[in-house]
Amino acid sequence: MNILVGSIIQTKKPHPCGSSEWEVVRVGSDIKIRCLGCGRIVMLSVTDFEKRLKKVVSN
């Protein structure tokens, strides 16, 4: 998987604010993403992140 800090990703289900696009803030054993709609930051394990990922919009 080629996820870098600053990548924009799209999730399968939208966030409650209505946006489904996120910016990757941190990559490691956990992945931290920031919602582009409301700014909420969420930290996910790599396996949870891979389940929720629909596509990489930009790197």
C-alpha cells in the first residue's frame, strides 16, 4: 500500500459531516487522518484503515 503523509483518500462510508475525503496526517503502526469537511482527526490501526479505504484520490 502506497499511503504517504499528505495523501488525500476517500472512505467507503461518509463521515457524519457529509464528507468522505480525508487527508493522511501520520503513517506508522497507526494511521491518523483528518476529515476535509469538518477537521476532525481520527486514528486507526492499519487493518481498520485498509477496510475503510475506497480509493486514493491524490498522493
